[in-house]
Amino acid sequence: MNDWPEGFSGDNRGSRYGRGSSSAQPESARVMRQVRRGPAASPGQAGYGAPAYGGGLPPQPSYVDGGGHGGDGYDSGYNTGQVYGSPGGRGPGGPGDGRYEPRPAPNWRRRIKVTAITLVTLLVVTSVGTYFWADSKLNREVDLSKVIDRPEAGEGTNYLIVGSDSRKGMSAEEKKKLHTGSAEGKRTDSMMILHTGGGAPTLISLPRDSNVTIPSFKGSDSGKVYPATGRQTKLNAAYAEDGPELLVRTVEANTGLHIDHYVEIGFAGFANIVDAVGGVEMNIPQDIKDTKSGADLKKGTQTLNGEQALAFVRTRYALKGSDLDRTKNQQKFLSALANQVATPGTVLNPFKLYPTMSAGLDTLVVDKDMSLFDLASMFWAMKGVSGGEGKSMNMPIAGSSPNGNLQWNTAKVKTLVNELKNDDPVTVSGN
């Protein structure tokens, strides 16, 4: 017995739709039950107002009854937003779609605050790192605690700045290029006292040929105390005999001025600093040609490189005043160098600042109590002298001593030392 409705019997398989049928007619709604929306029609009722196939198909819902378009259009599925959209008719991109919420206005105050904090933190970390790096490079080799019978410290700070002719670490080619010669040991080509305090700084050159008395002293290596014999010699001989400690002891004993810090730089270090800073502009007062120092300079304003600068500060045979004129040139150049180092173009440019610091710190020799702050204060005071805020002078000279050395003016030296001790303006003039 066949239970299929009329028109779907086995005898009608040739006209069946689906199951491999080649007919162009659409499949009946019988196999599309998911679209059923309305109540089922009674048996034999035609769908869409037309006779059913075989009279046995269930009728399809009316678009009027099924919530369509009032019977005059096709139900596209968008009438309620139930097909593709979300409840309430909010489809993709519509207002209320969380994926496309409008971006809030940027909080510029917060951004500026975060940026400022980041920059300050970076600056602090860089500064602290630079400080410890630079501090570790200082050669604290001079022990002033070995200096005996020292005068009382006065107001302000006194630096003894020494330029030595040390050739340590220099190759034969560098010695030839810089005209340093190959003498063994170390001597001092320049010695200066820089006083800083509440007023303007004062820079005083001590000529290397100054006549001094070697006092009693304790040997820097042996620790043995050598008694005073009244021996008189050139000032730079004290350094050659027992190094920085005896030089400090001799300066203090012959002036009565307490030396707080010691700073020394050799030939190679001096030239390297000048080259690292990009040269130093100087106004050369006259043509200078000196085969001993290697100087070959024309009169006028020019930028000196390391080699030229070293030749300039060492020259004395081509100068009328010999060592006294040389000390004046040394003062001018060191002040100009300090001024160049302290410019924003050097301080704010890491490609200049770090090479300059490295060149200086690698070759500077200082006392054990010297801090980076003390060193920076010294350079700043030197810059002040260059800018006309301070005073530069030679130690007052009375004439020549019987042994041919330069004899200091005792009365003027005493007045000068008292003014420095009390941190008073200097009224004494030098040669």
C-alpha cells in the first residue's frame, strides 16, 4: 500500500524533483520545512492560491499572515532585523555596534605628564650613569695626607694646576709629532694656583724658574722625613725630585697658602682634550716660530688643534719675556679651553661631551679627595677668568736671585696670600 499523497506515488517518479531530477522546476516546499511560518493548511488546500501538486502538499504561509509586507511584496528577512542583524535592528556598523564605538578624545594632559616623567627619568638615569662612569676614570694618585707641616686652610678653595712634560703612553711617532723629545722622568712646564670662593676667581701663574727653598718633607714612597737644609733651587726641581707631594709642600712652605686640591695633565692628554673639543680659538698676539716647541703660528685669531696648542703653551724661547710671557700664554689658553668645554655646543652634544671627558679623565691626575664636583667647579672658575669675571696674573717678581732664578717680591706675595686666605678681592698686581 502506498502512503504517499496523490501525485507522489512510485508511478510518478519520473516527474519527482530533487534526487537527481533533471527537471528545471524548483523543489517543492515539502523539503524546506525550515521556512514554515504560518499554520498548516488543511489537506488538499493549495499554496499561493494555486492547485497543489497532486493536491496533497501542505500549504505555505501567507506573507500577510506571516508578518511580511502586507501581501504586496517579498519577505526579504530584513523587516524585523532577525535574519542578519542583531535584536532591535542594529546591523553591522550601526549605532550601538561595539566594534565601531567612536574613539574618545585624546587625554593630552595625561600624555604630556607621561612624556615628561619618561624624559626626566631618562635624564636622571643618564646623569647618574655618566657620573659613576666619569668618577671611575679619575686617576686619584696624589696623597696630600703625606704633606707635612701644612698651613691652616683659609676661605675658599685653592687648586694647584700642573702641566707636566710626562710622555707616558706616547709612541715614538707621537713624541716626534708633538716635539716633546724623549727625556726620561717628569718635570713641570707650568704651575698655577686657582683660587675660588665667594668672589671672582683668581688665577696665579708660578714661573717654573721661580727661586724657592726646599723645606723639610716626608718622602712620598719611603715615608722618610728629610730635614730642611736651606737649599734653594728652581720650583720645578721640587716636582722632579719627589713628585706632586713635594711640589705641594714647597709651594705651601714658600707662600703660606694652603693647597686644597691638586690637578695634573701631561702632554698627550692636553693635546687630546683640545682635539676632542674641536680645537680652541685663540688670538695670537704675534708671529711665533720656535723649533724647540714646534710652534709655527701667525699673528691673529685662529683655531688651534691639539698639536698647535701644545706648541703654543710650551713656547718660551721665541718670546721676549721668556718664561713670564709663556705663563701668560698658558693662562690665556687654559681659560679659553675651559670656556670652550663649558659651551652648550659641547655640554649638550654627547658626540663631543663624552670624547672630551674621556680624553681629559684618562690623563688627569688628581688628589685622593678630589670629586667630580670639585673638578667641575675648577673648570667653571677657569671659564669665569676667560670671560673677564676673574683675574689672572703672575706671582709678583722682584728680580733675579744670585743663582739666576726669578726672585718673588716678598711683601707683595704676603699681601696676596692674605687676600686669598680671607677670600677678599685681590689688589696685588703681578708681572
